[in-house]
Amino acid sequence: MVPVGMSRATTNGGLRSRLYDGIVMHNRLRPVRHRFRYRVFSLLLDLDELPEIARRSRLLRIERPGILSFRAVDHGARDGTPLAPWARAHFAAAGIADVARLELLCFPRLWGYVFNPLSVYFAYDAQGELTGVLYEVKNTFGGQHAYVLPAGPEARGDDGRIRHGADKSFYVSPFIDMAASYHFAFRPPAETLELVIRETDRTGLFFTASQTGTRRPLTDRDLAACLLRNLAMTFKVIGGIHVEALRLWLKGAPYHPKTAGQVDG
């Protein structure tokens, strides 16, 4: 069975893995207003297809150095071991045991380097239905944390979007307090990508982030086109984090230092 929203695109040579060319947007509503957006492209990789992608693609290197590459060491246990067992263990611990197939949404390495503020694992059961999502969050202090949430029919709204939430338990930004909650909303990735994260505190919504994109086949031609439009994407992501932090500081946003008791992984 083909997962909800999926089609077997012949232009992709039968691969379920694909690209999304799109935009990341952040919008802070208070205590100071601050908004920015930048262009990105992401991989959506079926983890079972990594050996086949390595065989087919000259441009996207799997576990090998190159201009454009993907390495397991950037995700999961961060030790280079296979990602599927790590993700399945996290899903099982959250009570999501039927995981027949896994897809990972992430930025690729460019010029040997990557920083993924957020990577997302989508878990599908044997019938091809989405059952769970793992949000792998990283901060610039070297920490990482996984939020694992159900994504079955109980989480799907009348508009087809999956909605679920979690209390914040991992320090990310020195300009956002830990006393907050995340509210995720997305459609299972298909012809378009649409992921929205809203953050609230005791008085309501104060921050929204989104990633949107258009599906492209995972071919060397489309990879090259995305690369040419985003040659400095990795440096734009990590550099942008620090530049926007400086702009927030100059606007007078309250600073919340990391304390020893906060989760770091």
C-alpha cells in the first residue's frame, strides 16, 4: 500500500525518497516582534533506500565525503550507527511499536558540514499509514533531544493535518524561556511539505516557525539545481541563528541563560 499522500513518481525511478525545495520562516510576536525567512532545501529519505541512493547518485554521497552528502553521525545516536534501530527504540519506548518503514526529513551536508535545528522521522506501519513522528531537536551548544508523538487517526483533524503537542523540555534558544509548550501541525509529506510549530506560554502564543516546500525527485539533476540555488545554505542556517540572536539582543529581548539542571540531550 502506498502511504497517504504518496505517489510512485516514475521520474524518481521508483524511489520513495525525494527533495523538498522551500522556505523556513520564524515569527516572534512578543516580548519583541521579530520575523525572518530564508530559502532551504531538504532531503526526505526512506532509510531503507540509503544503499540504493548511494548506488544511483553521483552527487549525493551516502557516508562518503562530497559537496553534498548524508551521514548517520549527524543524527540519532550521533556515533555513526544505523538510524533505523535508534528511531524504532524511541518509538517503542513511546508505545508506537508498529514501525515498518521510516522516513527522515533533514538538511544534507554541504561542503562537509551541516546543522539541523530540527530533523523529523516519520514512522509508517505495515499498511503504509503514518503512526508516529519523532522530532529531533538540536541546539548550538551541542545538545540534542527527541520528542516522540503519535500521529495516527486520533491526531488527524478534519482538514487532514496531524496535530499534537509537548511541553518544552530541552534548552534551545537563550531568548526563549523554558516554561513553554510546543504545538505541531503538519500534513504527511506529499506533493508539498507543510510543517508548523507554534510555541505558547502561560499567556498564549508568542512564537511560530514553519517549513514549507515543493516536492522534487531525488535525481542528480534536481539535487544540482537545489544546490546551485543554495550554495551557502549550511552557513546561512548556522550564521543566521547567531545574527538573529544578535538582532534580538539589540531589540532588548530578555536573555534566559542555560542552567545546570536543564536537559542537554
